[in-house]
Amino acid sequence: MRNTDCGYTGPVAKTGTAVCGLVRSSHTLPCGNTKESLPLKTHPNTGALAGVRILDMATVLAAPFGATLCADHGAEVVKLELPDGSDPLRGLQPVKDGVPLWWKVANRGKKGITLDVRKPQGRELLLRMLAQFDVLVENFRTGTMDRWGLDAQTLLQANPRLVILRLTGFGQTGPYA
């Protein structure tokens, strides 16, 4: 099985041990939780952002919803989630058919991959995949990407034309960052 939708052409890991895998149906995580796939577009991308590819690593609401708005305007957006299903939106109410509605709203129109970028193999795979993207969106706490070995310099070495969008609650510097 190959994952060609995100530009990755290597093997897709089996459910529960995912390093990378396109999330198309129910996906069982190592912790035993199951997450529903992201709705995939079935029509060609049209709109002002057609042809723009965005990798969305963000969680919760502001940054993922911003990437969703880009998808609404034609961008191809791929949501990257860690294998532990750590997006807090997955735990919010209300839920319909076992899936939180806020998660569906913030991630509609996106493709999805599961990749553990905290591990060397996942980090290497992400850096290879970045050549396929124009924009990377993240909203981790300041320094998290750096601790994972994914600082801006490393990301730009992988793709010099990459636009890195960091949307944090309290900025990148200062007393609350």
C-alpha cells in the first residue's frame, strides 16, 4: 500500500503502529482509541488558493480553522496528527456518531496523515515530505518544534521556499510565550 496523496511514496505503517499512514477510515491508535478519517475532497481544487499545498500540524481551533479556510478557497490541506491523537478537539462535546463536531468543523476539507515527528524516523519522513508543501502551519508551545529537531532552519533546509506559519496564544517571545 502506498500513500501518494501527501507526496510520500514509502510504505504505510499498519494501524496502531503508524509512523505515516493516510487516515481514510477508522484508525485505531496505540492507546486503543479510534479516530474517524478526515473528509476527503472528491472534486478538483478551485478557488484563489488552488495549487497551494499546506501541511497543518496545528491543534485546537484557531490555526486548524485558518487552514480549513484556506481549503475552502482551494488549497490542498493535509492535517498531520501525532499517533496519540493529541488534538484536544477530539475530546470536546457535542459528539455525533462518535466524532466531536468541533473537530469536524475545524478539519473539514482536509486530507490526513498520522506521523510521529518526535521520533527520528518520523522527523526524517516529515523533512522529505516538506518538499511537496508550500506552507507549514503549527501552533505548538514555543520551543516544541525546536526540541523535536524541527526548528525553522532545519525546515527551510528541507524546503527553502516553505512558508512557516506559527500561531501561538502568546507569541514566540516574551513573558507568556
